[in-house]
Amino acid sequence: MADTNYPSIGNPESGYKYEFRNDGVYLTVYPVEDELLFELSDMRQILKDYGVLDYDVALLARTVREATGEPQRIAEPIEISEEDLKKFNQVEEEIIGDEDDEYARIVVEITRDKMKATVKFDTKKGSKLPTAEMVMAELKSKGVVYGIDEDAIEEGVKHFSMFVAAEGDPPIPGENAYIDRKFNLGVKGRPVMDEYDRVDYKNLNLFVLVKANDTLAIRIPWTKGTPGKNIFGDNVPAQNGRPIPMPNGKNTIVLGENQLIAAINGQIVDTGTKISVEPQLTIKGSVGVATGDIEFDGAVVIGGDVKQGFKVKATGDVEIKGSVNGGEVEGRNVAIGGGVTGANRCKVVAQGDVRIAFAENAVIEAGKDIYVVDVALHSTLRAGKRIIVEGKHGQIMGGLAVSGEEVQAKVIGNDAYVITRVSVGVDPNLQKEYHAVCKSYKEGKKKLLHITQTLNTLSKIDMSKIPQERLNQLNALTRSQFPIAGQLKRDEKRILELEAKLAEMKHGRIRAEDVIYPGVRLSVNSIVKNVQEEYHHCTMHLEDGEIVLGAY
């Protein structure tokens, strides 16, 4: 049983108790629900004050941290003089005497933006519970006069815990101006569905059209902000919304200040910052002998076919209701309701997407995606991102399909093992440009070398003996080397850029919903695989430098 006559410092209310027993110095740290009322440094200072210099520091720290309520022997016994004993008794009386105990210090912390005041209590100099009136007085002394929460103060002093005593009203910023577009380009390129939910692939809904005087967009103006008030009662200014310019592009008119309308009939082109209306050329019949080649600055809609040997070139989108039979088509996006055929004399090129019903002996190139509704037979398909062959048959047979990211079809190859080449992981458009720039660079270097050698040879000739006509030619030859050198620098820079982009392309995959037949030659990021057996419902991708088979 513990001897209560031992000199001691502290008690359960203070959270700790030192006992100076005959066999050593003991420390008891009592468990508490809230944070400790003291620090380790406080415990060490007490030992120093009472002459205890040799003690187990690690045990002291563990005792404070664990707070088990059990006494722990942390030092050897010390001799206690009569004077020290009187000092212990005096300290004990100060700790026990409730009536003489001081109030805990009220600490008010104010945030940097002056919008919140938090109150907590410091019990180092006293542990008596302050009253709500005392907290209010302390807030007032700090200048806090607005947003005071009296209920929070009552609860805070009741539970002797930290709490938010006052909170200001933050300013409410104004709304930014924005453009309310009165059209939806999200439906663009989606085939129209009839009343029976059947997809009409001949009506590909390629254009979003407007008529003159139709409203294209409304600018919703910015609004002013609502000022706030901080806990000192000061007004806090609010930020007003930001304006936005009208997105008026070609063939549009601004009415009043905030309404944008179409100036002509045509197709909407939205770049994000500008809304324009491009004129649309509509040909009800086919492009052939009756029309000649079509070249148009805008969008083109052709109601019939593009005949063999004829061309359609547009800066906007091109929609062809019929087929392309040995002709050439070029546009921003190209949609062809029928097929594309032509004994490799047929070519379709788009900066964006190409959508066709089927392809046979044709060349199809797209900066982004190629969509084929039915089959691609003995054709060359090149897409910057994806090639998707879907629909009833969904087959790629013969020819070449190259895309930067993915080739997807139901069937690749056929049961007759026709050679079909499929390649992913390298953007063919970047690759094509890379080869073209390399060729230009090589030819430029060769031409510059020839000029330099010629000038070196001529420099050895006495210029005074050269006729004026030859001298003029020499000067022209000298000047010609500078633009060639400039072009070489630009080509060299572009080659490095393209090499970096091509090196970044690491992920490509080939997906077959049904089957990949033998005879198919796969290439994923330049790694080649010749298919020797049938693969069903699968995905081919690159892993650790090898083409591996995965689930579809």
C-alpha cells in the first residue's frame, strides 16, 4: 500500500503526481480525455527544481506519453531537508486549495483574414473555469464585435474545450460572364434514328445548320459581388465577376451588346473562342461530268455520288449521301453514306474523322478516327487515333490498317488466310510527316552542299574577268543559300519534335470482338507478330516488349 506521508507534487486534478519515496522518485501520469495539461519539458523542470538530476529520461518520456495512472520509478531516492519538506507542503497546499486557484487564461486566436476568432484555455497559471461573461469581455478587449456566437461560448466554457467564438460573413464573389450557346454540336456526326429507333446510316447528321438571323448565342453579363463583414465589424469588399468578349466570328452579327446571330445560311463552326457560320454548298445530284471537280471554301453536301476521276475538296465538312466510286474527297470531317470503292484510285482524306459504310480497294486517311459501318476490303486505312469497323460484318480483310492508338473490329482477316496487316502505336500521320520532313532536310542539305562547292570553285576565279551576266548569276546563287539554310534549321527542329512525339507513343492495342484469323500480320509499337492460329474475343497489346493476348 502506498505511503501517503511521502512528500509529493501534483495531484489527479493537475494530471500528474511526483512522489519522493524512500526507495526512489516516482511519477504518476493520470489518463485524461482531452489533451495533456503539461509537456514533457514541464516534468523535467520540476525534477531540476527539486535537485533530481540523474533520472531515466526515456522512462520519463514513456510515462508521460502512455499516461497509465500507475506510478513509475524514474530516479534513485534523494535526501529531503526540513526546508525542502516545507517547500513541498507549500506547493501541495497551493495545488489542493480550490478557493485560491486562479482562472485559466483565455486565449483568443484570430485568423489572418480576420474572419474567425477561436477561443482556448491555458491552464498553466490556473485551472478554474472562466465564465461566458469573461470570454465575452476578452473578445471585446481584442476588438471582436461582430458574428459572436453566444451559444458556442456557453458550450465552450461548459466543456472547457476549444471553440469558435465569432465568425464573420465572407464576401460573395460575383458571377463571371458566360456564353449561352443556342446550339448543340454534340449531336454532330451521330446517325439519325427513325421513329422505330432504326439507325439511318445514310443520314449521318454531319452538319449543325442555321439560317440567317437565327440566334447563335447569348452573353450572360457578369454580376457584382456582395461585400462581407469581418469579426471587427469592418466591411470586406467582394470581387466582381469577370467579363468575357463576344465570340463573334465570320458571317455573324452582334445585336445590342449580348446577342449573336447568323448573317447567312450555313454551317456552325465553333472554335471555343469564336463562333462562325460557314457557307454551305449543296449539290442535289452527283459530282461528275455535269459538275466537274468541286473546290469550296466552306462545307459541302452532295446528294448523290462522286464519280470516278472527279474530286471534291472543301475547307469545311463534307457529307456525301451516296458513294465514292474512284473519286477523291478531302475535307475537315468526311461522312459518306454509301461505300468507297475504286481499284486503289479512290482516296478520302480528313483532318478530323471519316465515317463510311464500307471500303473496297480504297485509301482512307483521317487525322483522328475512321469509322466503317460494315467492311474494309483490301483497303489502306490510316488514322491518327482509332480505326473502328462495326456493324453487321465488322470485318477488316486484306490491305493495311494503321492507327496511333487502336484498331477494333469484329473480324480481322478471313478463313482463307488472306494477308491482312494491322499496325497500332504509331500515328501514321506523324510518321508520314516525319518521312516528308526528313526527305526535305536531306534534299536541302544536298542542294546547299552543291551551292557551297560551286561558290568555292568560283571564288578562285578572277572576278574582273567574269562577264556581268555571269556575275549576276553568281550573286543570285550566293543569295539562294540563305533561305535554304533557314529551311534546314526549321526542318531540323521539326524532325526533333516529331521524333519526341513518336517516342511518346507507347500504348496501342488491337481488339477483335469475334476472331483474328491466321495470315494476319500484327504490329504493336513496331513489335511484329504473325498470327499462326485463330484467336477469339481478344485484345492484343504490348507488355515487356512482347505482344501478349488479353480478354476482349
